[in-house]
Amino acid sequence: MELPILLVFLIIGATIILFVTEFFPIDKIALFVVVSLLLLGLTTPEEAISGFSNAATITILSLMILAVGLEENGVIQWLTDGIRKLKLLPLILITPAFMIVSAGISAFISTTAVVIIFIKIVSQLAEKYNFSSSKLLMPISFAGILGGSCTLMGTSTNLIVNSLAKEAGAESLGFFEFSFIGLAFVLVGVIFMTIASRFLPKDKSKDLQGDYGIDKYVFSIKVKPEASFIGKKIADIDFLTNQNGHILKLIRDRQVINAPGKYVTIQEDDELILLSEISEITDLSATNEISFNEKQEENNAKNDNEDQQQSENKKLTYVELLILPGSEMIGKTIKNLRNMSLQGAFPIAINKRKNIRNTQERLLRKNVENIRVKPGDRLLVETQTTAISRLNSIQNIAILNEHDYKIGKTTLQKSIALIILLGVIGLAASGVLSILGASLTGVAAMLLTNSISLENVYHKINWQIIFLLAGMIPLGVAMTNTGADTWLSENLLTLLDGQTPTVVIALLFGFTMLISGTISNNATAIIMTPVALSLAAGLSLPVKPFILAVMFAANFSFFTPVGYQTNTLIYGTGIYKFKHFLIIGGMLSIILWILATFILSTML
């Protein structure tokens, strides 16, 4: 083995170890890879930074921007509202139904974004219908991974494999070219996980909600004349009946109704006292159907009348403040705090510290504005983004979280964003434009129609992924430059001498899937694609089955919670243990491995 080849393998080995141990962040590891390749002379300076201009990197960045635009314009919320309607299905059908929906959406939208939506919805349904959320979260995550494998834009791995293969001279994959194979995997995954979900652990909703359920804020909101739910019964209004929005009392014409029944009808100017999560109320506030009180409404109206530059400078946001011992706010009521100078911040709601006294019944007996602040309570305030730093001057508080101030989007704005997404899919699928050209056109359309601002893009893009891709792609270049891919394939061919092409495909698929369970699926694709191309050339076989083997196998990270980001998300809920991924995910991996070997071998 020549020294350059040995150096490439040492860098790959060190990279895998760093990924597994998480000793450094992934973007920092990728930068170390770039510098190592450059200093050791394994790539030229231009090749070392070629990942930043690679078509796959720019395409993935463009698709991320489109996803931000969909979220900003309420299209993601549209999807969420539609998915909630699946609760009408019988419980036995919810698992396959949610998996199919998750897979379908993930074929065109970020799998991670889809799973985050489902985590929230499943939590609500589990509480309302008294079933275990663990029966759904793992199947949904696996379905999202499978669905993302069905189209060229479904996951970044597909784009990377296609880009690397195209650069090596192979024929580019079509947008839906491998969709039928992906659908076969989805079908098998849905059937298997529907059965296997019976063996997943049971979780208790009470444990997820926290002691006594007082883990939400108490809001006082006023129903505006334009509210769409005026005249509706409480039982027919989602935000008043789901798990996240529980009505404590209703105040009408100075008359207080404690714990109003589900048949009470909401009227204009009603004041509702809610125990709710921040996201639920900010979503509702974005529709301009409620106000927190008259003073706050007047302040917002004043801001709306200012010129554009001042409006940008006075953009509003929500901030959570933790009240520490010694704070001047202790002992004050919400009403008192609204009359105090809190560096321009306006108190919206309060979250009482969990203890045996803070029960829901106790909160019912108090007017929200008369609840007194104590150490350990959390106060939600509305303030200007440019004034957040001034909150640090308030003694004995801690700033916990900042939440976006959502602006209501019209149906026209939502429709434009959705049409842009469909246009990108249509242009790429029809071949009129490449997926890179289509996604860049989509971003330009978003900017032209003011569907997105670059300021939000800079804040919301996951730049770690972009730097990971840009840093790892030169590693594939170095493998080709040094002949490491050829050396590896020649030695593999020697070991596999006399074996059928089916066995070779099976081993390539299995080995790739094994690596993807321990390191990033994108990094796996970058390492294994050159090897797959060399194997195909050495055996004088069609390249496409080998490319597809790496693409699918790199995505199929089911047997560990760290191989794919969505698995890490659901693992972080504390519901599952590593063994659940190892056993159930491992069984699914073996089944798909056998199926993939059979399908891909027919293409040889």
C-alpha cells in the first residue's frame, strides 16, 4: 500500500472515530478533514474547498431555504392541521396511516421537520385517546426515513450519491427513477412496524407532562370580533379541547364561569383564561383573532403604523424569564408588573413553579392578573428583538428562551409558497431543469414574492449540515486522487473472487448500512460511493445497481438512535432505550437488506 493511500485511510478512520465519540461538533470535524487533506498534499487547495461549490451542497442549501419559506408562510401548519384529522381513524389504523403520511410528505420535505410535527401531534393524541405515544413515534421516524429515499430530493444522501456518481462519469439518476423501489421498501416497513409496534414499550402520559400538569403558562386572552370561532361551542374549538390548550375560566360581562363546559358558546369580547403551551397561543395570536389585552393591542397597532425601517428595528418576540430569589418582581401580581417599567417588556403569561400548592383547582380560584410572582416562576414577556439585551439589566432574573413572534399569513401567501414548492417538484421531475436549477429558481421565486426574508434564512438554516457536506466531499476526491478507491475495490474483488454479483451487492449494501448506523449517513455516502463505482467497473457490471445500493443503505439507519437525526429526536424523548432500536430496527434492517439484494440483483 502506497503512503498516500494509507494516509487517506487513516483520515477516514480518525473521522469515523471522531463522529462516533462526538469529541468535536460535526462541522468542526469536517473542517479538520479539509485542512488535513490540504496539508498532506492529498488534494489541491481548489479541490479541498470544492465541497462548497458542489452541486449537491448548493442544492441541499436551496431546499433548506425552501423549507424555511414553507414554515414561514404557514404551509407546514396547514400540513399539521390536516394530519390532526387522522385522529378520527380507529386506533388500529393510526400507525399505518401516520406512517404512510409521514413517508409521503418526507419524499418532498425535510424528514426532520416532518417528524417534529408528528411528535407534537402524537403527544396530543396520546393524552386525549389514552394510548402510548411510543407505539407511534418510532414507526413514524422509520417511515420518514423510508419516504425520503423515494425521490431524488427526498434526502440529502440521495443528492450526494447522485452528484458524486455524475462527477465520476456515471449517468445521472432521474427524479422518480427509483421511486418504485423506494415504495416497495415503504410498504414492507409499514407492514413490519405496524406489527412490531405491539412490542414497543408503553409510556405514561403523566410522566411526559410533569408533576401535577402545571408545566404550561396561564394566559388571559380576549376574543376579537374577527375571530373565526365566535358562535362555536368549546367542544368544537381545537385549541380549547386539545392537550395543549385547557380553558380554566371564561369571563363575560364581568361574570366569571369557572371550568366552562364543552357546550358553552364563545362570544365576541369574551375573556378566556387558558393553561396552555407557548406555541399553541403564538400560533393562535398569528391569526389576529385574539389579543392579550387592550394595552398590548394598542402598542402593536402603533408599531404597525411606523415606517418600514422602524418596524424592522421594533420587531417583536417572546422571551421567557426565570424569577430568581431577590428579584423585585417577587410578590407583585401580573397587573402590577404590567404597570412597572421592565425595560420595555410586556408580561403576557406566567408559569408557576411546580409544587403541591400549584394545582389546577387553585389556579381556577384566582384571576390571572392577581397571581403573585414567586421565586422559580417563569414569566413570558413580549419585547422588541433589539431590546432583549436590556433585560439583562433587570436584577435577579435569568433569560431562558426566545420564541418567534409569528405574523399571521393570508391564504394567498400560503398558496404562493405551496405553488412554488410544487413548481420546483414539477420542473425537476419533468427534466425541464435539473434539481439544482429548479431549487435555485424556487428560492428566487420565494424572494421575489416576499415569501421569505434572507434574515430569517441566515438564522434558521442548519449550517452544520452544509459545512459537513462541504468538508466531507473532498474526502471522496482524495480517494480518487490517490487511487484509494481502486485499491480497495481490487482487494475486495480478490476476496470476492468466484462470488456471484448478487453476493457482491449484498455485501456492499450490508457494509454501507452498518457504517451508516454509527456515523452520518451523508458521510457514509461520500466514503462508499467511490468504492461502489470501482466495484462496478472491476466486475464490468452496470453502475446503477451499485449506486442505488449505497444510496438506500446509507439512508437505512434503523438499528441505532444516532445514525439518523429523526431517530435521535425520538430517542431524546426518553421513551425508548438503545435496545429497542437494536432489536426492532435491526430486524427491519435485515428484512430490507434481503429485499434490496433481491431487487437490485435483478438489475445486474
